[in-house]
Amino acid sequence: MISLGCLLQVFGAILSAIIGQQWANKHGYSGLLGFCGGFLIFCFLDILGFAIAGLFEERRKPKRSSDPFPWYCWPLVPFVLLVAMFVMVPIGIIALISIPLTLLYPDQHRHIFDDTGSPEEKARLARWRRAYRRLSIVGRVRHAIKRSKRLRRKRKRQLLATS
């Protein structure tokens, strides 16, 4: 019998992949950033699924704290840890590198107007890229900070307008 927690985990994996990719496409980021965001959503839903499954298991069969961990699971623990490390460490390293690079070098990434823009929009994007390439690393950091503050204010205004 499939438990509710297992169904929530499968639903979380599908939903996080869709949400992460849509978010990345909407904001013009690479698919890897969308994958990392989707992975975080999946982890949250996975923990939620385990919690729900644990609640239902508690009601069905009370578990004593003195019950030992099943003997047949112990040989699998090192392999599971090893596989988890081989998956999580590279994803973490890629995220630690790609997120700051995307913030500091937005001119190096593809934008919506590259594909669907009119000739005027493509020319404006080319002018912006030329101007942005002239910035030093300090200028790029300063611009990224200004942009994040501006986006924060814009989101705040949108929230206040909708409520």
C-alpha cells in the first residue's frame, strides 16, 4: 500500500522540477539555477512528506523508543551516505559558483529578447551588453546591489498594492 508521505514525495519531485524550470525561464536564468531552486522545493516537500508519513505511522502502530533500527538497514547506511555526498556536494559547488556569476555577469546569459525581441529590443540589448562589459568588478558588484535593492522595493510596492 502506498502511503500519503510517498505520494507527497513523488508529487514534490514533479512539482519542484516544473516550478524550478518555469521560474528560471521567467527570470532569464540558466536551467541549472532553476534546477537548484526546484531541488530546494523538493527537499522541503520531502521533509513534509516524511513528517506526514511519520504522523500516520505513529497512529497506526506506536513505536517504542527501545525498538532497534532494523539490522538489514545498517549495511546500506554507508552506501546511501556516499551516494548522497556524490550528488549533494557537486550540486552545492555548482550553486555556490553559478549564483554569484549570474548576478555579477548578467550580460553573459541569454535573455528573452535574444529570441523573441523586435529589432529595436535586440539593438537595445546589444547596447546594454556593450555598456555592461565596460564595468569593472567593483562596478558590477555595486550594480548588483543596486539592482537587488530596486527589485526589493518593487516587490514591496506590488505587495502593498495587492493587499
